Amino acid sequence: MRNRFISVSLSTIFFGFYLLFSANQVYADSKQEINNKVRVALKEFKRTVPGADIFLQKAKGVLVFPEIVKAGLGIGGEYGEGALLINNKTHAYYSTASASIGFQFGVQVKSVVIIFLQSKALEKFRNSKGWKAGVDGSIALVKIGTGKSIDSVTHNKPIVGFVFANKGLMYNLTLEGSKFTKIVR
């Protein structure tokens, strides 16, 4: 009975991941849908994160993923689509995906804004065939609590990332291992 339960659970998980990843490829958002979601996410970013405007003003490029869906039951995965903005204009569309193993259960939706503060880091990202956080470049994940301001030291990093949701920034998250791939449309 236990082996049957494990087998059914694993089958359900893999089928869920198949739907999550393949459906997003087949029924990927249109450029206009992504652009609209990116605008909404940037408004939420500015509203939620104190000092966000300072980062955006200094940005050489901004990669915005309005919705990254993460699901897991022991084995987890996440997927999302977004856009790279340079001078407030969309230059390319990207997807992000990652997989993980460990204690996890449930589904989570998050928004991610990655800000390139140095031209060299942005160019390395744009010229890659598949950029992996922590391997091809390090992202300084900004963590702040309610009522706190962003540490000015972070402004000196080449790439900074913000992970947030409806209730503000989320704690103890990582972007390490996330792969970012240009979407050809």
C-alpha cells in the first residue's frame, strides 16, 4: 500500500511538472501579455520596496519576472516568463526555470526583479546562451524587513535581485541555480 501511494504521488508530481513546464512553452504568454504583467510588477516593486526608484535610476538593465510559479512535494521546480528592459524599453523576453530536491510542499507564486547596475554584467548576461545564477554571475539578493531601508552597500554590486509578492519582500529565498534563457518569438 505504501509503495503504491509513493508511486501515485511521484506520478502526480511528475505530471504536474510536465503540465507546468510544457504548458508554459506551448501556451506561452504573448509579448503584449508579458509587457502588461511587467508594468504591473514594476509598479508593485516601486510601491513595496523602499528605495526601488534609486535602483531603477542607476540600472543599465532590468530583468522582470512578474510571475514565477514554484511547486513541489519533495522534488520541486519553478518556471516564469519576463522581459529585459533597457532605458524603460523591452529588448528581449526571457524564461527562468529551476529544479530542487529537499523538504518542500505546496505552490508559491513570486515576482522577481533583477537589476544590472554595471554594463559589463548586463552584456555578459545578454551574450549568454543560457545564463545560470551563481555560475555565470552572482546576484546579490536584497533582503529587507518592513520599515527598513535598502543598505547602500548593495548599490556597489554588479547585479542585485529582489523577490517579492503581495505581502512585500519574501525572506530566505535564493536565485542560485535559476537558469535564464532568451525566448525566441
